[in-house]
Amino acid sequence: MSDKQELNYAAVLPEKGAHLKTLVRAIPVPGPDEILVRNHAIAANPVEWKMQTWSFFIQSYPTVLGSDVSGIITQIGSSVTKFKVGDRVTGFAGVIYNGNADHGAWQTYTLLKEIVTCKIPDFVSFEEGSVIPMAFATSAIALFVDLGIPYPAKTTQQPKPSGLLVWGAASAVGTAAVQLASNFGYKVYATASAKHHEYLKSLGAFKTFDYHDSDVVQQIVASAKSSSIQIDLGFDTVGAGDAPKLAAEVLLAARSTDKAKLALVLPWPGKEPQPEGIEIFQTNATRTSNDKSELGSWLFNDYLKVALENKTIVPSPKIEIVEGGLNAAQKVLDLLKAGVSGKKLVVKVE
């Protein structure tokens, strides 16, 4: 690193429910398996306003929130072998699972673990790169762990056409799931608002449906049967309202096996009995850094690096840049709390 460093400005959460404050923190020093990144873009996730409000996943205060960063490596740990200083990267910042504010995204410098860091090609901007980490980590755990899809793929074609349902496909997690499932040979049946359908088809969705339609379940089942496709696997990225129940209804009517599988981003609604004939999983993206670190390393260090280079994976969904840099962090969380559809809010770190 250069002898003359800029300050590490950070959007700090002082205590539960407080507004974020822009303060100066010490520049972190990477441990053996860690990477120090000078952030150039940060993407926001809905979980962050919930962490701010209810202290979800927070181990101590003050802290720095955020999981999605993109920038340039300025220092590497002693055991890091896959990256070097100067590499353009994106990565899954770990404060959400390790409680260490040095691993929070909303600051100028962030520590990343090597296994959840991905090189990005020159034609992918930092803003585009920042939307990748948490969405693809979540989708990878859902598809390859919860739903049991084998990886690395031995073939991009299934023995026979197999369907996979993505409910709420226009979200960051949903678009990641559509791309991964499609790349692994599945016929993706995607639900989203009608305005997002063409975009989802461009990402690889086989069929799209408007989840606002009262007969959406019947539409999906009829479409699958007309194509002689069974849908045994599903991923609900919404987790609220009737979404888990409706996704389960699709699987019960369109499955080919005695037991279908449904991954959820949130727990199954407590007031609803879990349906028989469906194995339910709650997806947890942080497993890519913990008990499923082998998957995390394959996903970030290998698969995504190559897929971004050959454009079989593209950053998704579409981004909206919020002006103001780190000083706009609270505004971004307020916007997420109010509701954002089909896009990812990103700030530049100048």
C-alpha cells in the first residue's frame, strides 16, 4: 500500500434504531485469508434497514452494515493465493455473520474473505459488479444446497426437461436464481410483475407469469403440463404474504416425485401448516463463508469469474445510482424500506 492513504469514511450505525452517521474509522488490516478492498461502489440490500431497525444479526455497536461491495484490492493477507493488489473485484462482505464492522460494506475500505471474492472483467463497471455478491450467494445456497442441484455442472442439459420455479424473479436474488438455474439446464418458470417479464426472458427464463393474477398457479401448472415438464424444485425469493403458499401449490400440482423441494428466503409462515409432500428449506447466504465454504469458493473464485468474462452471467437486476456516496447511505435504506421493485440501489464511493 502507498505511504499516503486516504481516510476510511464509513456510514456507522451507533446503536439500535439510530440513523447512520458518516464518521472516520481506522483502515482495517487483512488477516491471513482476507483481502482489503478500496470500495468504488456499494449495493444495498433490504435486510440492512431491518438490521438497523431491529438489530437482526448485529453483535455489538457501533457497527457498519452492508454486504455488497466492488472495488480494487489494496492489500492481501499472507495466505491469499488467488488475488493480487490491483485486481478489480466484487465480494460478499461478512459483517452480517461475523459481527466485525471491518467487514461491513458501507465504508471506503472493507475486508473480504478470499473465498467469497470474485474478479470482475474490465467491461463490468464497479456499480454493476456490486450487485452480484449477496444475491448470487443466496441463490447458490438455495439451488445447490437446499434444492440439491449438483455442481460443478457436468452438463448444461438435464436428462429430460426439468422445471424450476422462481417466485419473485425480478428481485436481485430472483434474477440471480433465474440465471443460475437456466445455465444449469433447467426450464425456469418465473413469476414477477408483467413489466419485468421481457427482462427475465433475456436472463434465461423459459416462461413468465404475473403473480398478481388470481389464477397464476393454474396458469403455471397448465403451461408446464402442456410442455410435458414437471416442476419438482422451487425457490420463493419473496417470503411474504401468500408467496410461499402459492409456490407450494405449484409444486404440489406440477411435481413428478413424491417429495418436491421448496427453498425460502424467510421462514415458512407460522400461521400456515407446512404442506405434506414438499420439503421446505430456509436459505442462508452466509453459509457460503461457513459450512458451505467449498461452494462459496467455487462460486466466487471460479464459476462467476468465468461466467462474467464470457457473459453467461450478467450483473442483475438493473441498477439505480443514488447520488451522495456514503453520505446517502441513510437515504438508500429509507428508500428500501419504502419499497423498491426490479432494481438495485447503488452508491459510488469517490
